[in-house]
Amino acid sequence: MRELRHGPRLLPEFRDPHPGRFDLASAALSLVSVLAVIYGVKRLAEEGFGSQPGLAIAAGLIVGVVFLRRQSRLTDPMIDLRLSRVPAFSASLAANALALFAVLGVDLFIAQYLQLVLGMGPFEAGLWTLPSAAGFIVGSMLAPVIARTVRPGFLVAGGLAVTALGLAMPTQVRADSGLAALVTGSVVMALGAAQVVTLSTDLIVGAAPPERAGAASGISETGTELGGALGIAILGSLGTAVYRSEVSDAVPVGVPAHSADAVRDTLGGALGVADRVPVGVIDAATGAFAHGLEVAAVTSAVLMLGMAVLAALLLREPRADPHPDPRPELEQDEAVGGRPDVAPALAS
């Protein structure tokens, strides 16, 4: 209680002197852009290449470009793109978003594998996910300790590499075995991702000037949520596409059309009509799902390794003083008629 009482005096508070107003048009543009792209990706996995998915994705990307152009022109943007000119900010934001992209996308397959392939109930499957949750807690606690002796940038890169190692382990999972590899991989993946999320969030906020810390934190949280949502949508659609491409020819002639469509749709649908199709069809469906999991895991691991290299290059410099003297930058910014409240972050 004593520490809480001294908090207001020991923890300085910074506020943007010009916070501006909430831009409803920007919020609508961002929402339309993300939903259109995700809808197009999902339709692409269901129907293959076609006009409807292509138009949805193209429309979402166009709206996204309009959103970004609007942000660059507004005096008080919803997402301050000027912060992205700071390399540490951009690299940390990308690492954070990609880590959640991979983890949440592959976790979707893990939950389904435990229940649909191994036949576990929801409670038992939930128990097998507890080790990964513990790994995330341990990784989050270790990250600040290790950061005392290792540069945060190198630690972020190392965390991405560890995440890639964990993502590579589910490639050993098969339709009839692989629980140990799956659980071990999820724990390793959680240990690495926890370091990335913990340190990259700190780097994102620390790269911004104090009065823009709130905006930087908001962008960090947006990147986290968007990365996770896109991971579930894109990796889930990728796995679905692999499943459907492999199982489409496994349904023999003579199976009722309704049952055949259920098998080709999802593994859950195939198990729902297991009593109306030959046993070999279910075996093919579980094998196709396991292959979809493998493809999603390999794709995520490659992305993590690529991001690890970029993080090692862009975050190799020690972090700058989080409270630099802003007067020289302010004077320079005011001389050219710019906004003094964002000058410290863009001086470099």
C-alpha cells in the first residue's frame, strides 16, 4: 500500500497537449479494409481463385490505401504514421504483430487437432494447452531479467528464432501420433513469443516521445490484435485449402452428396458423417488435416526466421535515452512550421 501511495509522485504522467478528436471516418475505413481482406481470404480458401474473393481482397487493399493516405494528411490521425519513421518503432511493431500472427494461427490448429484427430473432449484438450500457457508466463517473467545483460533488440531476434523452433516441431505431427511433439512445440513457441511480445511492446512505447507514448501504446495494441486476427484468418484459410485439395478426391463414388460435401468441407464435418462414409475416407480426412497443420506451421516458422533477421539488423543499436532533451528538435521543428509534439521521435 505504501508503494501505491507514492506512485503518483514517482511515476510521471505525460499527456499530449493536442490530442485532437476521434476520427470516425478513419475508424470506418480501417474496419472495412480489414473485414474485406479477411472475407476475401476466407472465400478464397472455400472456393479457390475466383472473381468474388479477388474483388473483396482488392477492395480491402484499396480502402486500406485510402485509410493510410488519410492518416498521413490529418493533423490528428488515428494512427500516427510519422512514428513509423523510427526504425526501432517499426521493427518492434512488426515483430510483435508477426509473433501473434504465428502463435494464434497455429494455436487454432492445435485445439482442433487435440479434439478432432486425437478425440479428446474440450476439458482434456484444455488441460493439454496449460503447458503452453505456463510457458508464456515464464517467458514473460524471464524477458526483463535477461534484458539486463542482453540488448533488447538481440533478445527480440532470439525470441523470434525460438518461436520458429517451436513452430517447426508440429511438422512431426501425424494423423495417429504426435501429442508429445505438439505439446513440446507449443511450450517452446510460447517461451519465444512471450519474450517478443514483452520486449517489443516496451521498445515500441520507448521509441516514441513521452507525449506520444499513449499513441504508440495504442498502435502496439492494434498491431497485436490485427496480427492475431490475420493469423487465424490467413493460416486457417491456408490449412483449409490444403485439407480440401487433398480430401476432394478421397470421397468414392456412391457416397451421398450431402455426406460428400460435409467431408470436403472440414474435418469436423467429415467426423459428423463418419457412419455414412467408408473408414478410408475418415483416415484421408485426418491425414489431410495433419498436413494442413504442417503447412501452416512451416509457413509461420519461415516468417519468424525472416523477422528474426530483420530484428537483429534494425534493433542492434542500444536503445536511446527515453527522456532526451527535446529543445534542439523543438526549435528546429518550429523553425520550419512543423508540430513540436512529434519532433523528438522523428529527429533521427
